[in-house]
Amino acid sequence: MTRTTALAVAVLLFASALGYWGVSVYRKGQQHKAVGALVGDASRRLESALALETEASAASSQQTVGKLDEQAQEVDRHVMELHDMSTGPNRALFAAADDYLLTVRQILRQQAASHRYRLQVATSDTALREHMRAASHRSGTWINEAVRMKDRLERNYFDYRVSAEALDRLLAAYPASRKKLVAQLGMPLLADEAVEDARRRAAATLKRVSASVEQARQLAAVR
């Protein structure tokens, strides 16, 4: 009876351990699948946003800003969903996914901000140029208005430049974030080349806007 009982206990313990292992494997697989869904959607949203950047490379619009804000908000929800999950045995995966989602979210936020400030720069640039064209009678009021418009342009340009430079840093950080997650998740995400292309386009846009602002500064040199 003692040997039979011991054997039964051993079998029971083995079955219990096997069941626990099975549940753990199943749970790990489900978490892997859930994380994959979140980061996969974030990757597609980033790809869509960068394509939007291509379409809006010459000029931005409020509609573009709105679309980018929506994408950033969706990825922000993904971040919260990830944080609500229990990490369990997948700590490395969750850490890599968290880093990736936060990077994508910040890229989208800065991209939206860059477009928003670029719109403001374009508006203030146009207003200043139109004011300077009406320079036939340079009264005190006209000069004060020119100074005020130039100051507004400088503020808007400063905000845009800061945002564009922050976007450049985030895009430069994307490959490292993607690499860590791919090593854990083993699924394709937006390629580094696409992000690097967007980085070059953003840099070219900053250069173009800076040249336009410098031209406006020269035009607004009130004597």
C-alpha cells in the first residue's frame, strides 16, 4: 500500500506539474500573440503616418495634423493596454514592446507637432511678406506691426525647429528599438530604411523652411 500510494502521489505530482507547464506555455503564447497584435498595429500606423509625411512634404494641413494626432492617440492606447497586461514569464518581451510602442508614440506626436508648427510658420511668413509689400508708407504704426509680425514668425519658427529636431532624434532611435523587439517577438516591423527615408525628408523640409524664414528676415529688415 505504501509503494502504491507513493507511486500514485508521484503520478499526481507529475500530472500537476505537467498541467502547470501546459498552462504556462498557453499563457505565454497568448501574451505573445496579444503583444504582437499591439506592436503590429503600431508599426502599420507609423508606416501610414510616414506615407502621409511623403504626401504632405511640400505643404502641411490641419487635416494632416488631425490624422497624425489620431494615430498617436491610438498607439497611446496600445501603451496603456500593454501596461495592463501581467508580464509573467515574458519580461524581456514586455520591456522591448514597451520601448517600441513608446518610441512610435513619440514619433507620431512629434510628427504631428512638426506639421502643426510648420503651418503656423507658413501663416506668419505669408502675413509678414504681404505686410512688407505694402511698404510705400512706412508710418510708425506700420513699423510696429512689421516688428510684431516678425516676432511672431520667429516664435513659430523656434517651435517648429525644436519639434523637427526632436523628431529627427526619435527617428534615429527607431532602429535600436525595433531591433530589440524583433529579437524577442520574431515578427516583421516597419523597416529601418522607411524610417530613414522619412528622416531625410523631414531634414530637407526643415532646411527649406529655414531658408524661407531667413529670406523673410531679410525682407523685414526695417530701416
